[in-house]
Amino acid sequence: MILLKNKCASIAFAIATAIATASFAAAQSSQTGSTPLAGGVFTLLNGSWMAPNIQTFPAWIGNEGDVVGTYLDTSWTPHGFVQMHDCRPGDFADKQTGCGQTFILDAIGALEGTSYGGTWLNGMDASGTVLGRFTDGDGLVHGALWRRSCDWRGQCSFKFQSFDPPGVTTYILFPDDYGTFPSGFSATGVIIGSYTDNDLKSHPFVATPRFEWPFSQADIKLEFSTLPFPDGAGASSLAISQSGIVAGDACSASSCEEFLRSPWGAIRTFDSQAPGSEIQPASVNSFGAIVGSIYGQPNGSFLQLPNGTTTTLDFGPAAINDRGEIMGSGAAAIILRKTDGTEVEINPPAPWIVMRGTAMNDRGWITGWVYDDSTFLPTAFVWKPGK
């Protein structure tokens, strides 16, 4: 009876794997090259990690088309990936950036083989340094940086270092829930995030790189600062622009207010759009325009201009670029709000049934993931608007 049960389980697993493989192959074959979509072009990422039963979550896309994110292997362990942009023909300097290549980044000391360990990536700065986090063998989370260096042939390597703000906890109650959690990265290398102290309370931080000669040999030195607010308000830094503007909220026992922090540390506050409610910025551009939502309000999505003027949005925003375009998600499609206020709905091409955007660059290129109705496994894509 036991042998029969094991044999049946093995057959069931084989059938499930075959179905997933066939679905993946069909999806790949139906998306050979690029597909016209919503006035633009839809392309699946084709990194070295791509295989059946792999889940891919892109987190950032640069203006050249570099994509940074995380994939889950078949044991659900997270690994970081960097897929560089296609090389520009005849551009020798571009080749020295590592263009056209894919890199898998795993933190040194990251716990492997479990669903709560591994490495997650956030983005990349203008120098090619990559930001992320990892969970160690004790279940504690740490920030991580990988500094890229390439030779004249375009052969690149990434130097790893971990970091934690002063006062971070040294113990945990549950794995993967305590430690250092970077959440954003500017083009100049400024990091925002939060950390847990020994009382297991969360605090925001801003970390600014300080390079010391010879900086090519040493780790990146980070100068940490907090976000002080009066009346005991607890601040959260939730979004950062490429220029280093930080957007967030600060809530006391009686009220909440939004704030913008300039790259040099000056803080400007705004009256809350919903007194007593928590404001959650999702993205801020280099001019200080914010998109986000009001916690607990189903129709609370908004665009707030630097002068404080607010417009209600009818979809959940994920990003605003420096052109003022806003990208977010509807029920199963991506919504792109143009600078003139018109909205374009980008529906997933067959066989995909759901499409989610996670990041957008200043050229309007969008990255995110799609899945079909047979495997429900997220697969990464890039969508580029037409000219």
C-alpha cells in the first residue's frame, strides 16, 4: 500500500511537472521575440535563470533598460538577478558596462534551501552598484550592496558587502521579520529603508555613501541618519527619487502628515489629505511629485504635486517618472496615465491573464510580471511604448 501510494505520488508529480513545462514552453513559443501591445512592444525577460516552475519578480528598470529583481527557484529560495540592457552596436564604452549579460547575485552568508532565506534585490545606482537584502542562517535580515566593476572586455564582477544601521537588533522572534530592510535607492547611491531595534520596534533610516580613497579597494562607507519629527511622531521613508528626494509620512498619536526630504536633508511637511489616516507614498519623482494611497480607503489613490495640489486617481499607482507619467494596476491590466491626463490600459497578451507593473523608467518603459491560468507563476517582462 505504501509503495503504491509513493508510486502514485511520483506519477502525479511527474504529470504536474510535465504540465508546467509544457505551459512554460507554449508561453515562450507564443512570445518569440517581441509582441506588439497597446501601441508598444512587449518582451519577456530571457535571463539565464528562466526555466519551468521559476517565479520572477523584477523590482527596478533603468533608463538604458537594465532590470534588477529577484527570482524564486523550485525550492522557493530567493536569488537576485541583474539583466543588463542590449549592447548598442559599435559602442565600445557601452560594452564595458557589461551590456547584454545576466548576473545572478547571492549574498555571502545567505540562508539557502528555504522559502524565507535567500537574497532580494531593490535596484541599481548610476555607478552600477546594486542594493538588496538577505537573511542569514539565524534568520536575521541584513542590507547588502554589490559594487560592479568591469574590464575593457566587458567582463564584470560584483563585490559584496553587508550593512546594518547602528542599533539594529541582534536577535529575532521569527525568521525573516527582523533586521535591516532597504526599500529604495537613488541614482547617487542614497539608500532608504527601516530597521528593527532590540525592543523590536521599527525605525526609518537614510544612508548616504561616503567614499574614501582608494574607494576601488574599500567597502562603501555609509553615513546613517534618522528622520526626526516633533511630538514623538514616527516617520516612515517610503519612496526615493533618482535625485535623492525622499517621500514619506510621520504619524503621532493624534495625526499624520506627509513630508518630502531634500537630497541635502531639509524636510518639508504637508497637511494630511485624510486627517488621522496614514498616507503611503508609492513613488516620488525628481521634482517632488508623489503618487500613493491613503491607508484603509479603497478609493484613496492620489497624485500630489510639489505645491501640495492633489488629484485623485482611479487605480493603484506604483510609479511616477520624471516626465510625470504614472503607472499602476487595474484588475488584471496595467494602467498608464500620460502627462496630459489620458489613461492607456495595457492588457496582457495571450496566454497570460494577469499583468502587473512594478517599475517604470523616465522613457516610459515598464517592467513587471505576467501569469497564465495553468501555472499561475509570475514571469517577468518589459514593455516599451511606441515612438
